[in-house]
Amino acid sequence: MEVAKVENVSRVYRVGEVETYALRNVSLTIQNGEFTALVGPSGSGKTTLLQLLGCLDQPTSGRVFINGQEVSRLNRDQRADIRKGHIGFIFQFFALIPTLTAYENVEMPLLLNGMSARQRHERVMELLKAVDLLDRKDNRPDQMSGGQQQRVAIARALAPNPSIVLADEPTANLDTTNGEQVMTLMTRLNQETGVTFVFATHDPRVIRYARRVITLRDGTIAENGTGPAN
């Protein structure tokens, strides 16, 4: 089943009379349960593609679909509703709320979705256990290591049972050991929950975990094949 699809998508940034193409007529389908890496040098278009899949941006031309619904021309509020219900995010700099505990950070998307207090508690505890952080549930981000913060971010991304999780350079701010732990965790959660993961990276250590690798160059898909883990 298709979770996400882009059809003939281009994204052009204009500054005065200057046009810069971040993506050029890209077409791509992501199936349910994939563990896919978007790779390429800086400026290749991988982060732009991730933002379009995440309804954080809109294409200049072409169409984007999430779970069969076209989201390309939705307004800001409508795109926010799609993100809340269907898409989880993991960011390079963790993006945790510094004044909240690990528990409260994971709980936040559930509050936004109107889940009851009992359901929220059960879901948050389940996820903190899944990422091996129950003993850190009352710690704020500044009381945790980078690897622990990223594991909280993974739990938060999974909290609302999304169809797809998008990760932008998820290991870029982690040392080798923590990066390996984060990728092993994401792989396990993908296999156990069936949630689709798409991550943008230029790190060879990360690419080897992918079951599909999509290489972008100059805003186009240069290669699209199976990854080392397949």
C-alpha cells in the first residue's frame, strides 16, 4: 500500500529574478513499511523532498499524496491536520521542548490530538519503555545525553501512531556509538510496528541500515535501488 507519493514535483526558490531549482520533476512512491534513505551531497534536494513529504512545504509544480490524499494544495491549517494525524518527525537537533520532561515531550502530540489522560499515560509509558528510557521519564533534555534526547524524539514521533516517520539527518549530532544505537532502535521499531521510516542522510554509517536507497543529485533522482540491509 502506498503511504506517500510525489508526481512530477519541482520546487523552485525565487529571490528577485533569480530562480534556484531544489527539485526538478521528481516522481517517487513510498510503500507501507519501508525503511528508506534519501542520500546525496548538500544541496542535492533530499531535505526539500523530506519537507514536501512532511507537508512542511508545498511544491512549485507537481502533486504530493499522503495515504492517497493529495496534500499539495492544502492550506496551512489543513496541512497541520495531516501532520498531526499521519506524520512523525525526527530532527537533527532533536527539537525537544527544553522546559518539559521526557514524559511530557512524548505526551505533547497526544495532547494536541485530544487523547484522554489515561490513554496518554499508557501510550507514553509504552513508548518510553520501547526506547529504553523509562528511568529518564522525569528528566529534562539538559539532563540527558544527545543519544537519549534523540530516543525521546523517536518516541515522540511515534506517539500518535503515524503512517510515516521522517528523519532529517537523525545521527548528525551524535557520536558513533549513539548514532549506531539510534539507527538500531529505528530499525527495530520499523520491524516491530510496521511504521514507514524515510530518513535523509549523507552518513555512510546510516546508509548501511537502509533497505532502499534513493540518491539525489542536483534536484533529481540519480539512483533508486535496494539498500545494504535488504
